[in-house]
Amino acid sequence: MFKGLGAMGDMAKMMKAAKEMQEKMGELQEELKSIVVTGEAGAGLVQARATAKGELTGLSIDPSILQASEKEVVEDLILAAIKDTQEKAKFREQEEQKRLLRELGLPENMDLPV
């Protein structure tokens, strides 16, 4: 289609590739909203769930630790579970981006706008 156009043909290919990458990134961003990761603290006594985009979606606390005298411990476990979930969400997002870059034939360590 762009045969004989030289640099114009190359530019058209580059624009097409950029548009494809932009569409794939949009799809990935939507997909990350549906991927759920779970973090925990206290050997699973407190669990937090979030999307791979980092949006907290749930919290589960084992009733055995819900005692007034353990309030500070429970609060610390909740924070630890949320932080664990956030780290897992970020890792999962990075892994999904690397997968997309591989599929597009690009280097995995390329920085993409999120």
C-alpha cells in the first residue's frame, strides 16, 4: 500500500504501530481493573483484596482477633495486609505490561505511560 513512498511509508507504519500499542494499552488498563490480587498479614488472619490497578475492593478479618485489648494489633495487621496487597497489585500490573510489550515485540523494560 505504501510501496515506493520511502520515509512516508515508514512513518505510516510507525503511526499504525503506535495506534496499535495505544489500543492494546487501553485494553490492558481495562483488564487490570478486573484482575484481583490478595494480600495478607498475621498468617492470613487479615486479608485485603484489590484490583491490579491498586483499587482496594475488600477486607477480611478473622473474628478471633477482634478483641478490644488487641485493637492496635488488629490495626497494624490491617495496614500490613493492605500494603501487601498494594505491592502485589503493582507487581501484577508490571507483569501484565511486560507481557503486552513481549506480544508487541518491544523490550520488556520499556517504560509505558500508565
